[in-house]
Amino acid sequence: GKTFTVPDKVEYICHVRSKLAERIIIPDSVKIIDNSAFLGCDNLRYVNIGKGLEKFDYNDEFSVEYENVFSMCENLKKITVDSDNKNFKVDKYGALCTADMKNIITLPANGNTEKYIVNDSVIRILDCFENCKNLKKLHIGSDVEYVCVGEADTESIVGFAGCTSLEEITVSEKNENYTSVDGILYSKDKTKLCLYPADKSGVDFYVPDSVERIGDFAFYQNQNLKRIYAGTYTESNLIFNFTDYQKDFQLPLDIYYSCKKEDYPHDYLRDNPRIHFEAKELPEN
């Protein structure tokens, strides 16, 4: 049926495999939930958590504590937690958090939240916003030390995958690790461009001169950009950042460099018709 109530006396939920269930009710007896318990619950919309839940079990070799246990539940609208639960709570935006408000586990992917302000007590942002298709604005608090944006060589999580409505990221001025310029997320010293919001308006973008590295998924799922002026920045990860680039090696936009073609370090890309050289700026047309 559409509502599945976990039987009383169950203490550990390992797997729930249901493409029909829209609501799952977790009784007070449940103490532990496996971190992949809801994988495949495609139509899950509502989750009710009892007062007994103590932790999510991140027992997989690839899992990270407090990663999003509902990351594949793209239709999830609302989570409720019993007010007597001492370990978890739902914040004012509808996100499931640890009771001490130091960790955000998930913001429901299909919830109504368009703007989320990360509490200053939060230290890490993993994939808690993954697939949040309605999220438009995100503000990062003062104490955040790490934002998972995805790095192809070190990280399996692409923290903002599916955030196709994200327009703007802002950062507290007190944050010592990150900053924001024109709604784009950078490292504090602006040497790394971490994330360009997928639905940020504008068709042209100039990579700042201070940038020494562009994150592997910084432009992932971008929908509006048509041209980028990269200047002297010639690292190929700027190219591989774009959705569907691997398909027939077709770039979805034009990239302009100030270097000469023969000085471009990636010879297999030199003749790509959408890569341009010896450009001082973006052309007018």
C-alpha cells in the first residue's frame, strides 16, 4: 500500500524496498537505520520518525558519517520527528538535523524550501541538499569548514547534484574558509572556484584572475552559460566540468583563452571548434 508502518519491536531497519510506499512510519522501537535503507523508494513523500532513533548506521566502506540517507528519494516532501527524540530534530526549513544542530542530514528533495540559511553551528556540508530541485538560495554560516562540491579524484559525493534551481550562494563574512562573489562560491582566498549555481542567470562568465583551480563539478548541470572567458587558466578540468561533455566530445558552450593555440597544454582539445585562443576578452557578438 501507500503507507508502510514498520512493525513494533523492530530495532534495526536494514532495507526498505518499495516503489509504492509514499509514507513510511518508523515506530519508537527503532534505534538504528542503515544509511542505504531507503534506496529505491522512488515514490516516498513522507517519513515519520519516532522518539527512539539513535543513529544512522554508516557501515559501508564508501559511506561518510551524516551523509544524506534520503539522497535517492527525489520525491520526498516532508520529514517529521517525535518531539521527545533526543538525537534528531527537524529545523524550521524542514531539514532533518542532529539535535545539536551541528549536522544537516537532508533537506527533503521535493520540499517547499526555496531559501536555506545554514546554522552557524554547522561545520560540514555534505550531500544534504542533493536533488533539492526547488532550492534557489543558500547561505553558508560562519563556522562551516568544509563544503562537499565533489572532486573526481577524491570524492564520490557530488554535494549539489540535482539542485537545478539554485541561483545564488552567499557566505557569512565571518567564515574563514569560503566566500561568495556575485552568488558564486569560492575558497576564502579566491584561488578556487568551488561552485557556480546551476540556475544562475547570465550567459557570459569571466573566470577571475585569482583562480588557480576550478572544482571538477563547479559548473555541473549549468543551464544558462553560453560563453566563458578563462584567460590564462588552461586546466582541462574546466572543460570536463560540463554535463554531457563526454558524449561525442561536444562542448555545450564556448570557452576563450588568452594563450596561443600551440601553447595550450591539451593537444587533443586544440582543434575543438568551441575552444578559442588568443582572446583578450569575450567577443561582442
